[in-house]
Amino acid sequence: MAEYEWQRVAREIEQEIASGRIPRGGALPGIVRMAEQYGVADRTVRRALQDLRDRGLIETLPRKGSFVVGQP
């Protein structure tokens, strides 16, 4: 089954969390920076982050950014 771009981005971020490259409490880069890093549109990054939030891996604080709160 083909993977959507947002799923690929979410998977790659999840792998970074699992490997400890982004530790618990660590901040994720901003949306624009991640869009450039993964070569996708910012709405794709937003969808990936929503998936990670829904699964309890990150939380997003208004005007602060997204932070790791759980482990995969």
C-alpha cells in the first residue's frame, strides 16, 4: 500500500523520537524548517504533526512549538 507524504514525515519524526535524536521534552523544529527538511508543503507537516499529537507522541503549545511527550 502506498504511503502518503504526511505518513512518511510522521514516520521519520517518530523514528527520530524513538532513536533519542529528539528526546522527551525536546522541541521539534518549526513547521517551515521541517517542510524544507522533508521536501514537502507546510500543510503536509501540519498533518503529520496532527497524527503524532493524536497518538500522544507530541504536544503543541500555541506560540511555543511542538514538544515530545511520549515514546513510540
